[in-house]
Amino acid sequence: MTTRDLNPKVDDFLCKSKKWKEAYIKLRQIVLDCELTEEFKWMHPCYTYENKNVVLIHGFKDYCALLFHKGALLKDSHKLLIQQTENVQAARQLRFRVVQEIVELEPTIKAYIQEAIEVEKAGLEVPLKKHDDYIIPEELQTKFDEIPSLKTAFEALTPGRQRAYILYFSGPKQTKTRQSRIEKYTQQILDGKGLKD
């Protein structure tokens, strides 16, 4: 690793980091030892192989993580990878609560990174759920039956926006809560807007 391999935006990110700074620095050193290109995407250090995203360093309240963009394809022989939520299809994380964990696992982390690079070299892709595989919640279907223009507006949304609504509406266990969410966002759907618009 030479100083010209370092991305100044990542340097900035590290300077501004508080809670996980030491862990980020160690993870950065490990990843750069694996000869990936350092970039800055989604407000975080991201490391690529031939312009393909391999890993991302990010932090949360209780842990920092090394996110493998195609982690679902890794063998995970040490059973360390974590699926952030059940709806995350491709990415998996290695999570750390203290820097010492990173230091102790360095050879293992490098092995995971090398495997992730091999996945990219092989051109492998995670088989993602098709849009049609997502089930419309019963409460939303009922609303579509009541207001046909809502169904038309929903179907006019991009597949990603439709998926976000389906996942959000399906989340609660109670029908009452699901109905409440649908009521709250009915006008937004009719206006052609996504959940976060």
C-alpha cells in the first residue's frame, strides 16, 4: 500500500470518525493489504476489484462491520457472516465490537476478502428474488379492491418502490398496524411516490 493508493475522502471520513476510528483504521489496513482499490461510496470507505464493489466499512451504535457485497456467495467456513436483516439478499457482514477482535481475526478476514475477490473474478452473481416473488399483503390487496386507482398507481411505481412498500406493509404482525401503515401511505402511492420520497 502506498500513499497514492489512499483515497483522500476516506482519510476525511477517518478524521471525522469518533467511536470506531481505531477499528476503521485497522480494517482499512487489512483490506488494502488485499490489493483492492479504495473508493468512497454511500458515505463510507468502499473497496473494489476492477470497479466491482467487494467490501464496505461501516459502523453502527453497537458494532462496526466489514460488509461483503456478495457475502451470500461466500462459504463462510468460520460461520462469522451475518445477514443484517431478513430482507437483505446479497450482502453479509463481519461484525466487531472491539479492535482486538479485528486483530485476532486478521488472517480469517483476509481469507474472506480473498474469497470475495475470487467471486468477482469468476463473475458470480447472487440470485435475487424476482419482483413477482414478493407477496402482496392481504390488507393491501383489500385496499386495491376498494380503490382500483390505488392498484394502478402502485403498479406504475418502479419495482424497487413497490418492493419497499410491500416489505414495509408486511412487517407488522398485527393486521391493525398493517392497515394503519397502508392508510398512511395511500395518498403517497396515488401521487406516484415511493416510501422515502
